[in-house]
Amino acid sequence: MTLHTTQMKHLIDPIKNNPVASSISILFLYLSPLLIFGEDSLVTIHDVLGSDHVVLKILAGSGQIFAGNNEIIPSILNGVPRAMFTPELDMKLWFHYFFGSYAAYAINQFFMHFIAFFGMYRLLKKNFIPEENHLIVCGVSCLYALLPFFATLGLAEPSQPLVLAAFLAIRENRATWVDWAALLLVPVYSTFYHVSVFLILLIGLLWLYDLLAKGDKNFRFFGAIFLMGAVSLLVNHRIIHAMFISSDFVSHRLEFYAPPATLYTLYTSLKTSLDVFIWGDVNAKSLHGLIILPIVIVGLFLHFDKNIQDKRLPLLLIMIAIFSVVPSVASFAGPLQAKIDFLRTFRFHRFLYLNPMLWHIAFAISLSLLVSHARKGVQFVSICICLQLLITFFYHDEIQMRHGKPTYRQFYAEEMFSEITDYIGKKKKDYRVVSFGMHPMIANYSGFYTLDGYMGSYPMKHKHEFRKIIAKELEKDESLRQYFDWGGSRCYVFSSELTLGDWLYTKNRTVPVNNLELDTRQLRNMGGEYIFSAVKIENAEENNLKLLKIFDHENSAWQINLYEVIP
């Protein structure tokens, strides 16, 4: 099916004639469900609602934002040191504190996507695309701004173009106050150890290239790198002190382990790297596989066919390829991991967070080459931008999560958990709970004190104590055992009868568990008195569990079986 020429013209002309206004309108349209539906919006659950979003809420309501590093915040994982939570200078934390959790999420989304647009616009206009190709600058900037960034990382992903533009401007001695402000402010609104550290390393290599290849010391450029690095370290002083300086805290991350490399793992790693290069990574969605990649390949052919001396496009593709391979190469460091803590705890796959920005820069350069060297280049470029725009909207949460996924309100089910609170009738701080068949952070959201949870770093001692509860279930399934023993960031009540990675056993999915084996004596010794189970435990009595009541609510995705752990 093809679009009529007149229809295509009506689709393209508004974008071509006023691209900035069109881009801003598209951004507002993309974000409008958050305002229209409110808490009935569909929001990413993986690593957002099921983890860091709740961690921010816990800290914002704890009264311990400025507490000492070793002060314990007791409501998650039976108590985690303050140092392992978000730093007090993080903007996302203060959104939660002043506006409440859902409003904080929505505000964060607006900031992320609009700063992504402004940053990419500034980067392309001043460094990569000729002034006359305003359509490409705005179009690609809008496409980058519509990527499904991880909300809990703040500006770590979307601000990359803004930060890169600032460093390039400082390097070429044409910086303005905006560039210096970006280097100072982005660290207080991003996650340093997820993304920023990798971008700073990349910029550091650029300075080193200038020094070795050109003999250019460029102290201003080096000072800018040092400045952003220093501010980032200052903002994240708590976790840095706890992980690398303090001897009191021992993180569960020290048990991270990768199995020894084999020919099979070499094959699977290379295959994974190829998949990442073509389709992107689940943690760093660039949405480049269908439109951007073919256009970049065409741009590369034009680059060599026309003998263009600008080597930036090939260099970008080489960098993308390297970053796609680095995580697989790092996985072969198994023998060294046993000796070097850094190799166990450092997540090399996060170099992939740089690829979405690099793909969009390469896309913009390729489109510019098409405009310059292809017949009807402007029309073709406009069509490419429109098609990629449709792809980005297809990956909107409201579309991707439409089939059977709960809304924000249904996921946290506050009204139902309020009924559970009243039914138990005790102060929440006086008992501990665990969840089964669902994300335990849901209970944390409603103020319950939990033994389970999901955090990037928590005490190794708790992991070992909690393991005793689920030891028999881990013995039944080797994949479960490896997942917990070699990782453990998800400190959950696992079952060999439930699918690993699936914690959405909503009330529309009746999946009873028949042969659960928990050490409920250990659970009780750790203070655990109740289990919030999203599934029916058929052998509850064998596990010293008593079903007290089944809770349901129209605004809940869950039907909760409330079990008491019998002393």
C-alpha cells in the first residue's frame, strides 16, 4: 500500500517548513498520555516501577536524606545503608519529595525528552550538519528525543548530546555559558556509574588523541573533563566512599561472577554482539534497525563513492561496533574476576548506552549526504524521518504495554494494600513481609518493611541470610541458583515452578504453586511474618503458612493471598 503523492506532500510540508515548532508539537503529543491519563497511564515496569522508582520514594519519605553513610534505612531488604541510595543532590529525588511519586515520574519524563531534543539539536547544528539542512537537524533531534529512555537514569542517557556538544565547543574554544552550565548541572540529574562515566572516558580519549597526535595539551579542554568528573564524584560521594574506601560495608556485588569462557560462549557472545549492532540493546534502545541502519549504510557507500574526506561517519560506525562487542569481550574475563573485584562489579555492557546517540549522529550525517548527492534528496530524507517517527511512536509505552500490562495505579494498587494494612492492624515497622509472584517493591511503595527487594548494592550478609529461605528452591533449578548466587540484585522469593524473570502474575493469570519449599523458620527468624502472594500456594500448610484472607480491588492488578508465617 502506497501513499498518494498529495497525501505525502501534506504529511511532509509542515515538518519541512517549520521543523522546530513541528518537533516540539510532536514531543508534546508523545508525552501527553502522562497528563491525560495520569496514574492510569501505562508505564515501563522493568527496572523502573519494579525497582528504582520505589527506591527514590522510600528515600524521599524516610526522613534520612541527609543521614550519614552508615545510617540504616530499614524498610527494604531488612535495612540498607544510606550510602547505597540516591545521593541527596539528585534532582529526581527532590521531584519525589516535593511533588509525589507519579508527578515526579511525569516531570522527569518531560525534562528528559525535551533536554534530549535541545542537546541533539545543539550538537548537530554546531558540529555535524550544515546550516541549510535545518530539516535534518530538527528531525533527527526529535527522533532522538522520542527514544524510550530509562526514566530512573534521569539525564544520563538523554543529556549525552548536550554534554558532547559542550566538550566539543570547549575543545574548539567557542564555548558559551550554556556549555559550562551543562557540565556542572548534568551530574546532579543523572546516574554517574550507569552512563556518565563512560562518556567522560570517551571524551578523555579524545583529549589524549589531541595530545599524542597533534601535541595539543589544551588545558581548558582537560580542565572541563576534570571538572565534570569531579562534580560527578562529588555528587556520588556516598556510594564511592562505601564501595571503595569504607571497610565496613561489604556489597553483594562482590559475588558477581561470569562462568569460564568456552567455544560455545564465544559463539553466543559474537552472535549477541551482532544482534546488538543490528537491533540495539534492551537497556539502550536506539530503534535503528529498520530505517537508520540501512540509511547509514547508504551514507557510507556515498562517502566512499564520492571520495569524501570527512572521516566522521566511518569512525562513528567503528565506535558503535566496538561498543557492541565490549560487553561480550568483558564476559571472557571470568578467571580474572576471581582476583580483581573491579571486574566483577563494573558493568561493561553500559558502554552500549552511548550507541543510541552515535547511531543518530551517523543517521544525520547520512541524511545530509543524501541531500547533497541524491536526486530528490530532500523528499527522500523527509520520508525517512517520517517513517522513523512512526517507529518511535510504536515503541511508546501506551502501545507496547497495551496487552495485559497493568497501569501505574493498578501496578501499585495502593487502595488494596491499604486494606491489607488495616487488616493486619499492626505498625508496619514492627514486622517484615516478603512477596511471591510479584515485584516486592510494590509492598515497599505502600510503606511495608520488606526482607526482599531489588537494589544495585546491598549488604552481602543479607543475601546469605535470605538465601537460606529459598535454598531448596534454588537446588531444584540450576538457572535459578546461578541467577541468585552469581548476581543477587533481585533478592526475591524464587520458585522453580514460576518462570524466572516473570513477576507479573496478575489476577488474570491463575498459576497455582504446588510444591513450594521455603525455610519459613529462617523467614520468621529474620522478622518475616507475612507473605503477599500473587499466586495460590497449594501446599501452604507444609510450609507453615496460614492463609488469612484473599484481597482484591477493582484498581488492582493483583489478587493477593495473605499468608501468615506460623511461629
